[in-house]
Amino acid sequence: EEGAEEGIRVEIDCVDDEPGAVQSGHYLWPAAPALAQYLVNTYCRPNNHDGDGNTKRIIELGAGCGLVGLTALQIFEKAECIVFSDHDPGTLLRAKGNHAATLSNLTTTTTTTITSYPKVFFESLTWGEDKDVHALQLTISNHSRIRSNHGQESDDNHHHDGTTDRGFDLV
């Protein structure tokens, strides 16, 4: 459990030793707990479930086991979406399993419901592959519609100056 003192609970299944023959994404690299702790230290405040209040789209690049994304999921509860990306399909399956285990733990040990968290995507992304980047942009674009206070659907990606933002607020 990373940052449990702040109420962040993450269930992680990973390879305990150096990855060796398995894909390296199955190993919990030292940078993941360090970055997860950084998010906790920077954005967690008592009774705050919105991180910085402005973050709408989050992507974890090279998600591996998904520790950082699962931490962000709980810090930025009002975010629109979180994308776990990796080039290895097996690693994405491990991240999905860790996501399911974490949500199961949270919904049985807290008053939180699954619907109180951002939409989660698990997407293949290979460095240097334009087709993967375009597919990811399309996925996010298709799911970036939000409901206004009047119940009408609006596209949050279009700015008043006519530009379009298909990027992420936290990477």
C-alpha cells in the first residue's frame, strides 16, 4: 500500500525480482513508488478529492504494473479519464488486474463507489509509432464529452479561440 496514511490504497501484483526473461513492465521499478509518493505529497490534502482542481486527462506512459496511475486515480477523483499505456499487452493485462483488485479493495473497505472514479482506459502505445499515438488521441477524443449543468453535451476539447486540445493535463 503506497501512501496509506493519506487514504491512498493500491493493490499491486508484480514480479518481485529483476525481471529477467519476462517483460520489464511486470517489475515494479524504483521510479514508480517514488513518483506515486510525489503525487501523494504534492496533491493530497485532507478532504481533497480533486488533486489540483484542473487536471482532466491523465496518462501514465509505460504504466507497467500501474502503481502511478492507480495512485492518480484516487488523488484526481474528478478527472475525466486516466489512461494506462504500455507497449506490452501482458503488462496492460497486469495493470488491468491491479486496477480491478484496487477498486475491489476500495469498495469493500471504504464508502467509495466505483462510479466516483474517473473513466479508465488501457491502451497500447509504442514509442515512435504514430498509429498508436493517433489511436490514443481518437480514444480520448471520443470519450471527452462531458455534460454541462444544463444536461446538454458539450465537447471539452474545443477552446473559445477555435483551437482543439487533445492532450493530457498530467503525464
